[in-house]
Amino acid sequence: MNTVDGLRDRLQQLHARTAETPLFNPVFQLSHDLSRQLESGAMDLAAMESLVAALECEGLQARASRLRHLIAPTDRQENLARVAALLNEEDGFAEFRRRWERPLLHAVFTAHPTFLLSPAEADAVAEAALAEDPMAATVCQVPGAGPKVTLDYEHAEALAAIERAGAARDRINAALLSHARARWPGRWLDFKPLPFRFASWVGYDMDGRTDISWSTSIAFRLSEKARRLESYAAQLEAVAPDHALVATLRGASAHAADMAARFTGLGAEPEALAAAANALTAEHADKLLSLAPVIAALEAEAKAAEGDAAIALAVLAGAMRADGLGMGWIHFRVNSSQLLNALRRRIDPEGTLDLASKSALSKLRELLAEVKPLRANFAALAIETSTAMRQFLVMAQILHHIDADAPIRMLIAECEQPQTVLAALYFAELLGIADKVDVSPLFETEAALEHGGRFLEALLAEDAYRVYARRRGRVAVQTGFSDAGRFMGQIPAALAIERLQGRLAAAMKAAGLTDVAALVFNTHGESMGRGAHPSGFADRLTWPLSRWARGRFAKAEIALEAEASFQGGDGYLFFRSDELALATLTRIIEAEEALRGEGEPDPFYDRTDLSLDFYRAIRRVQREQLESVTYARAVTAFGLGMLNVTGSRVSRRQSDIASDRTMSLRQIRAIPHNAILQQIGYPVNVIAGAGIAAGEEAEAVAELLGRSGRGRQLVRLLRAANGLASIKTVACFGELFNSAYWASRPYRGTETALEDACLAMAEYLTKDDRAGVFRRLASRLRVDWMKLHRLLGMIAKEPSSESAGESGGRNLAQDEQRRTIALLQALRLALLMHMFLRAVQVPPFSRSNDVSREDVLEMVLSLRVDEALTQLRRAYPVVEPEIEDFPVNEPTDYPDNRGEGYGAIRTRFIDPIERANALNLRISAAIANHFGAHG
């Protein structure tokens, strides 16, 4: 079993034995075989590393293949031709402008911690995705280690992705303008293309973070301004090298770069802060706050230009109109509690008023009616202690001194009452920036989604809010799939969000706000567990914003502005090269074009006696899972020890050793929660409950799902997740903690050298609960899965995609991928056994800093390996002098009974644990690549 093919053959042999007994676990048996070879010396960690490396390659190839499946074709000319083919010659000029002068999609590049791939790996995957067969492409000859993921790294990656997206949009705009010039030669320059708008919250999102200072946000915005102005100058220089505006743009870029340098790393020292602030706020010949005159000049020159130069000037003006003085628009984000705390200081300093009460609402109305804008400077910002108020002060400084044109979004997390939105509006009015700030509540918790309709009705009934919405021209809301999917299950979350979107359309119509747009920001991740449908861009766009929801806005005659996120490194992969960026935007255009007009009636929304019960039953099962001590213990059994560091944001709060046993799932954020589900082998929050929910109505539910467009989309998600899931893998992790396994392992005398270690493990694990936890979880999942298997068997597969590569009713590609994941899991289990055996054999050491040898063993069993290694290195320092280090002449017989040297202890126990854990983390990355995303 020294090769991957050998492992596959052995797994296939073991799999055949499941026919003999349903309890036989081929994955665990393979891991046991590997463990015996590793402990006997027939195989070493170097051999294990070779197997891991080979399977890592397959994981990267699978990632590239999935990427290509989503965005192919990738040829630049073919994609531009596809865009051109969608331009209907029957459309009049007014219809053409209506279609292409409003964004088909607002794309937001967030800093979610999904930077799993190193830059070299991401480049290799992106290159392989351009090949016709990514599984045959070379992606493996790249170094796996990458730079530390810091906020600066995330910001640089976001800007690179947005820059490529902007270049792709320019190419599309050039194609649109060329069509307009040919079709309407006398009016074509009246057309202002804007098919996409881009934004980012990297460096501006304060929710759950204390490491982003206000000066960081200012410095980032200035650096973005400098970079964008330089790119505008380069674009213009390529068209007209001697154009006077080239120097204007370059001078403004240099000025912005100088200001960015002044604010980078700025501390609290008053003189330094004042110097930076005074430099930024002072009048300067190169200080550019608006691109309006530049855009007007370029458009005037385009009318006088000829040929390609006219197109190029119009494209540049379009980019400026879209992005302003930055790489794109920006989103700030705060938590509702931060906002209400800031409000309390102004209306209730004694803390006697319930801010959710009608009295508080009345007080807010009075404040909004009487508010008079205040001036604020950087000194006021420097002394402000309220996080929320600091954000508004930063926005004011950006609008006054960096970019006066581009509006700013203020996202409010955990927003569950209208007072929170009105508080944000009040602070915007107080600083005189309400005409440039879009306040957007986030609906993500179960309570927010359940009561969101009433929330929206109450908010839109407020006179002050309606006046504000008309001033801004939109009502902005945000829906979240990460926490909603974690706490409700992904399917119930999507259906609850869909219902909320319909309620927004109804509330806007009832409030008479059909004259403004509805901007709906669906903040989904890149994995199935966080709202990204894996079947293609049509599903990716309509899973979070369905045809039905879109139809509610159309019926109410409300313009809909759809917005979606590309989260962290996983999301940026779609824009890792110019070809991928253009292909991605082209697929979005094609998908949106297919959504034009009315769709076919969908029985999913008519047969609510079935669909609503199905939704409620899945939600009930998901809630039971979440409230289950068994589920919580299984998910937290290894803490975050199976996960690589993939972002600059902390994934959970610190705790002591004992607290891991009672850790709440709320201590772990949504991305690591979903990542753990991938690693233990079963995406519970996607699959669980669908089988049980069908219940006695399975045939009727299957018939409905098969006839319904929304239902078939739901089934495609279930089948994709099920194709990667393995309940036997879940059960394997329980066997790791099975005292009987360790006690029986040396029983027949085949591993006598391990007898003491195995018995010590067995004795220690008699008081451990994890074996029973994983067994109970696997049993619960198995019952639901059997019913899901029966339900899916009643629904015909769609020939265009699901049945590709099938034989005898099985999806061969999915089976192969599941077997590859099984090999990775078997290798991991063998490595974990190796770590456990090494940890239990560490010689006793004196208790230090209240940490005992038993504590260190528990750290290893919980995969808090770095902490364990720190304690072991403290107990066994290799810097301790050896007697041989002293070249003395006199002989000695003492010490006559020296124990094993500390260096030998490190070699035998500490170093193998460290090396095995490193391989475990590489396996984690490979498994995540098969799932197509981290978390």
C-alpha cells in the first residue's frame, strides 16, 4: 500500500466486505492497516507524505475541474462573441439602455477567511481550469506553503481580483459600445454602459473585529484611490499618450499614495495624527475629490474622436462612472449592539430606556425631525470611543477628503428592530452624509428571518425612512446564508430568505415605494454549506434570489438591484486570471439574460400543503441537531485542530482544556463550523432532514420536486452534497476514541511493542465520551440518509448534467471522488493514531504552569497540537547540556542510571507528532478542495 493505486485497490477489496455485515467500516479498516504498517516500521512518515502529496494533486485537479465546470468556456474571443450574441437586434435604443445601464449584478469582494490555497496553488488551479481536461493538467509542482494571511494580504488579494474583474467589464463594455455604434450611429455615445458594479468591505468590516483601526480604513481607501487613479492614467495614456488629463490623474494618484503612507500605521500620538490629518484636509493642486469633470471631458472627446479611440474613451469614462475614486465602492459593517450603544449615549445616558420600546421609537423620530448636521474633524475621530460612531466619522472623512462621489454602504449585523436602522440614519444625518450612505440591515438569524417581514413593514412605515429612501433612490437590505445555514440548515435558510424577499416587495408596494429600487445583497459563501449552489451560475444566482422572488418585485413594478458576494480566497479564484474573470462575468450575463421575462408557473409555490410542510420539517430536524449535545460535541471534538489558518480573523474565542468538552457551537464561526463538517465527512447542514421531512408523503413530495423548477434546484443541491458525504467516515472518528479498539489492538500478539501504549490509551479513554457521541450521530444521520436515498430514487435525474458519466444509475465521477476522500480520511486516521500513540508514550514530567502530562495527552487527542508541542518542548528542552559537552580529563562513573536524553525524546515523540499533524492539515486542504471551498 505504498502507492495511491494500491490504496484504492485495498479500499475496493474492503468495500466488498460490507456485503457480509452492515457494520463493517472499510475506511476505518484501511486506516488500521496503514497504522499497523506505520507503527511496525514497514512504512514511515516520509512514505505517508508521498501518498498525501499525490492525493493533494488530485484535490487541486478536482478544484480546477469544478471551477471549469462553473465558468467554461474560458476563451476570451468566444466569451465576447457570446455576449454579442445576446444583444437583440429587435431591441430599440431605449430598451437597450434600460437593460445595460443598470448593473446586472453588484459583486462584493469580502475578506471572509477562505484563503485556503497558497498564491502558487491558486495560480496553478486557475491555469488548469483553462485546460479542456483539468484533471489531466499539471497542478502539483507548486509549493504548498504560502505567506501568512494578514489583513494586508487579504486586502491585496481583493484588489487584484477587483482589478481583473474591472478589466473584464471594460472588455464587455467595449463590445456593448461597439454594438451601439453600429446599431445607432448618431446616438451611441448617449449610452452609458454599467453591466456590473464592484465593491469590497476588506478593511472596513468591524463586526467581530478589534484589529481594524479607523486609520487602517483611511489608509486602505487612500491606497485604493492611488491605485485606481494610476490605472485610469495608464488606460488614457494608451489611447492618447500626450493627453493633459494623464498628468492630472498621475498627480492625483501620487498625492493619494503620499496620504496613504502618512496614515499607514498611524498611532494615537496627537502630533503625528494632526500632521497626517492636516496634510489630507489641506487644499492641494493634486487633490482630486470628484471625477465628474474628468468624465465629462472624456465623453466630450469621445464624440469628436474616431474609430477605436472613441470606444476606448467611452470605456474609460464608464469605468470611472462605475468605480469612482477607488477600486470599487466600499461597505462598512457594524453590529446592531454597537449601534444601539452609541445611540444610548445620546438619548438615554442613564440607561433607563428600553431601546426596543415605542418610547425609544418616538424619541428617535423626534431626533430625526430636529437633527442639524455637525462638522467633524480627525481629532473628533481620534477621541471617539464608540465603535459605531467611529465608523460614521470615518465615512464622513472619506466623503469629504477622499472621494465625494461614490456612496458608502453601512451594513448592520444582527439587526432585528427598526430602531437600529433609524439610529444609523440619525448618525448619518448628524454628520451630513445621509445622501451618500445606504443603510442596510442584515437578516441572518432565525429570529430575524422569521420576523423580518413585520420589521420591514414597520421600517417602511416611518416617514423619515421613506424620505431617506427616495433621496437615495433605493431600499437596501442584506440577507446572510452563513449563520442562517448553520442555525436553520441551508435549505430552510434559502426558503426563509426567499420568503423575506417577497415580503420586502410587498412592503415596498404597500408603502408606496415603487419609485425606488430594491437592492438585495445576498451574502453567500462559496460552499454548499454557505449558500453557493454548485451546479452552475444559473443556480448560483437563483438559489439566493429565486425566480419567484424576482417575480414579486417585477409584479410590484419595483426595480431590483441584485448583489452577491465573492468571499475571500475561494471567491477570488473566479477572478484569478483575466480569462477566468471574463468567463465569470459572461456566465453571469448569460444566466441573467435567461431570467428575463416571466418564467413558467412553479407548483412549489402553489402546493404549499406539501412544500411548506417539507420546509418546516427540515427546519425542525436541523434545529434538533443544533440543540443536540451529541451534535455539538461531535463538531467540537477536535476543536479547530483539523483546520488550516485561512484568514486574519479569529475563528473562535480562547478557552481552557476542560471547556472544549462543553463548547457551544456559537463559539465557532460559520465558516469553521462548515469546514469541520467537511472534515468529519458529512455536510449535515445541507443534507440532514430532507429524508425525514418527506415522511409518509414521500411519493407526493418526490412528484412535486420533480415537476418544480425550484424543487429540481433543491434536489441538485442535495445530490451534489450527498455525492461527497460519507456516514462511515463520521463513524470512524468515534472508533479513534473507542477504548475497546485500543485494548483489543495488541490482543493477538501482532503488535506486542505497542501493548503498553495501547493499554494506556484504552484506560485513558474509558472516561472519554467521544466514541459514543460519534456513534449516536452516525446512527441519526443514517436513518435520515436512508429516507433521503429513497426520496432521491423517486426523482428522475436531469439528463443535461446529473446523469453525465453514469453507469447503472451511479454517478461514476462522484463515486471516484468519494473514494479519493475516503483514502485521505484513512491516511488521516492512521496519522492521528500515530500522534495518539506517541503522546501516550511520552515519559512523565513534572507539572509545570498547571499543565500535566495528562493535560498534554488531552491536547493531542483534541488536536490542540501546537499547545501540546509547546508544553512538551518546555518539559524537554534540548538546550540542556550533555555530559559529553564538557572536555574534562578526569573520568566519571556518575550518573550511572541516566534516562533517555531530551534530544532522543524529541526525536521519538515530539517531532513525529509535529510532522504527522502537518500532514493532517495538508489532508484537510485536500478534502476541502474536493468540496470546492473551505467551509
